[in-house]
Amino acid sequence: QVQLVESGGDLVQPGGSLRLSCAASRSIVTINAMGWYRQAPGKQREWVARITHDGSTNYADSVKGRFTIPRDNAKNTVYLQMNSLKPEDTAVYYCHADVAGSRIRYSWGQGTQVTVSS
């Protein structure tokens, strides 16, 4: 189990950029994987991006080429860098952690709202 604190959600115009942050309560190199999900009103929560403890990354097709998931191990923080934002990116974004060795394996952040609108 790990506590996750998200920040950075905002209102941005189409084509703009935004950077979300997820600070973890423990060293992120001890966490098997971290990533981001998003959920729009009335929609299912969908996976967006993932980074493993060794730095490997994966992205959903809908965001590939526009989003990246960098990290700062010294700050126990992962980010979601969002570029070329579209209105369909509007959602609540959730940080996620897979702590494979914990009795409570999966942890979620509280969510942060991203709205893309002109």
C-alpha cells in the first residue's frame, strides 16, 4: 500500500499542454508499476499510461505521441506530460500504483480534473 497525492489539473485550451504530478509516500523504485487512468462523466475508467520500476513505459493508442510519463525518483514523483490536448481528453485523471509485495496491492490517488475547452 502507498499513498498517492495528485496535482496539476486545470482548464486548458485545445492544443495546449498540461503537466500532472503524482507524489508517492515511498520510493517509487520499490513500486512495481505506476501509471495514470482517466474517467469522463458517464464513461468507464480507461488506462492512459504506465511506467514500471525499471523505467519502461507504455501508452494507450489515444494518447500515444502526445503524452509522456516521466519520473523523478529523488522526489518520489511521477508525472503525466500532456501535449496537443483535445476536448476528448477532458476527464478526471487518477494516479495508480501497483505495490506487488504489499497485502493491499493496488492504490489510487484522489483524482484531478482536466478540462480542455475553448
